[in-house]
Amino acid sequence: MPVEVHNVLYSYPVYLPEIDYMIFLDVSSNELNKKILSEFSAYSGLRSAKELIFQAKLYNFNKENRAVTWGNIQSYVFEKKLRDLYQCFYYLVNFSLRITPSIILGNKLISPNRWALLSTETHTRIFSTKVSLNVFPVYIEKEALKNIKKRQVFLPLPMTLYEIKATALEFFPTGNIHILNIPLHFVDHPSREFILSEIEGSGEYYIVYAFSFLDVNTSGNNKMINIVENIMPLYPIDILLGLSVMYMESQEIGKLIWRINFNRANVERIRRVLSKRSASIYLHGAWIDLISSKFYPFFNIEENGTHLSVRAINPGFLAHMFRRIFFEKGHEDNIFLLKKLQELFSMLEEYNEIQQKKGNASIVELLGYKRQFEEKYRKKYGKGVWNLLVRASSIVRIREYVLRKYRDIILQHTRR
């Protein structure tokens, strides 16, 4: 959703899945504006954007999380042979966003790693705001869907939105849940998102993706506006995803394969609290029965006594693989890696084991491990598979910095 911040300057939110970070792309060229807007004309949300992807080079990144491209931006229509990968890419983006959910700070929601500051002045008003791409669970009462309000807001131009009341949730590893009453805003009437007859009981839980305009200042009026980009049912796996970074051991964050052990009693406590107000089948029954691998094929879960054990592929690695396939020639063989994820799990675990031997093995021994690894996987995945993983590891290290910073903010937040 483009946000106008000047007569000839638009700012476009850009999510970087390799490092789980969002910036805003400032565009001051009318010609480039028209080009991008024409591509957005048929856009109706992440779920429907199945054939188009943008590639851009970013410059002048600043502390307000804004950057420019100096015109270096191109759009691509997916090649026919790659279109069946879009669903996997869609799951990856969801996976990446949900492991760093937004947090409740006072009377607002904010994402520590997906925000930017925007401001502009017109003849009649001053406009400034912090925009955050928020991903969070909510509870929406059935009664709220019968009381939808129509509102006009200024961002900074007038815009008509539909508003409903909701309760945002934040999960903690202790099993506690924090809540915040917030408004949700829709560009179109939300009746197409919610079918009242399908909601059993008094309400239901959802995962919401929203662009939140925080501390909106329009000539002195402060408001919070949460424009919903996507909304879908809450699954049990969303509880685990939202707690992943907090349960992860420090040494795991920078690896290509994550191993996470969740305290089963605390996680069950959260699900039990949610299920009291929900009749949804998604929140009842056994974990294994409810978590389908088709939703998150790179997030495997096992019940292990007092723990829920998870093995997950680092989403930074997967995003790097997609970028190579989409934009770099000669990497079509990487498609097979993404289509055989169980084999990919095994290969990445073996690579991790070799990396862990660096402190104790000699250079000769390490070279031997590398040679054996390349010989084992060359036939399946082609030459250069070792170099691919080394390069991906450097990208993952940037993501590691983002995740550690996110976790530090969460820890400070939980101590309050």
C-alpha cells in the first residue's frame, strides 16, 4: 500500500525476508511513481500476488529506516516453471514474519524490526507518524462485527476506512498473555473477510497483518490507525512461531537449522486459555494432529514428554535460495532443494556439524570433511553446493543480528 508523503514523493514499504527487516522506499520521480503504481493497480494482498516480484538496489539507508533506489528497480513476472514455487515462497514469508510478532508497548502495538518514520507538510496540515508492519494475534467478538463503523482519516490525504473493535494478544514463554484493546481498519467493508454464520460461540481468534500508523499527528490530533493487509485463522503453530526466538538457545540463532525445545506445559497453558473463548477446531485436539506440514513444511514438530521439540530451517537461508532462483541465472538446480525439504534438512544438519568441528579439527581434517560433503551432494544438487551454504551463512549472520536485537528488546519489555 503506497503512502503519499509529498506531492511527488511516495513511500513504499519493502520487506526483506532474508534478514526479517522492513524499510520504506522513497520515490521522488513521477515516472517511476507511475510505473510502480501501475503494477500495484491489481494488487489485493499478499495471497493474490502470484506472478509479480520486484527487485531493487537500495541506497542512502538512514536511521528512520528509509532508503532510495535512484531508479534501480525492476518488476518481473514469474516464469511459468517457477509459479508453482510461489506457494512455498508465500509460506516462507508468513513463517519469517510470524517468528518475530509485534509487541504491546503501553497503548500501542509495534514491530521492533519493521518500522519507519514518515513526515510531510502541506498547506493546511502537518503530518508525521511512525509506520509499523505489525503481525499479531487478535480476538474479535461476533458482536463487534455487527457494529462496524465508517471513519474518515487523513494519511495525510483523506481516506475512508471501516473500523471494528478487537483485542490484540502477546504471548510470553511463561504462559502469560498480555492484551490490548485496539481498532482494526479495513479499506473495503470487512464482510467479505468474516462470515458471521461460520463463527461459533461469541468470537474467534485470528492472525492479523496490518500497517499501523502510530502517534499520528495531523495538526495536533493523535490517533492509532491499523490498516489490515491480511487476516487468517489462528493455528496452534502460531503460538509456537511467536515464541520461537524466546525459546531458542543463543548459539542456535545463527545456524542454518534451528532446534528449539518449548516448555510444553507453558505452551499448553496459552492454548487452553485461548480455547475457552473459541470453538475453532484449530485450537482443540492433539498438537501433531493439528499441525499440518503443508502449512509450514520447513517447521517440523515432535511431542517429546514435557517438551515440544521443533526442527526448523532458518528462513534467512530459504529466502536467499529464492532470490538466487528468481534473479540469478544458472541456479535453476536450486529448485530441487526447495522441493525436497526433508533431504535439505539432512544436508544442512551435516553442514552445521562440520562447522561445529572448526574449534577442534585441523585444517587438513576440515578440508577432508568439505571434500566428502561436496562429493556426497554434487550428484543431487550440482557443483558449488558448499559455496552456496557458505554464502547463505553470511546472509544468516545479518539476520542473526536482527533476531538478537529483537530478543533483547523483548527481554527488556518482559522485565517491566
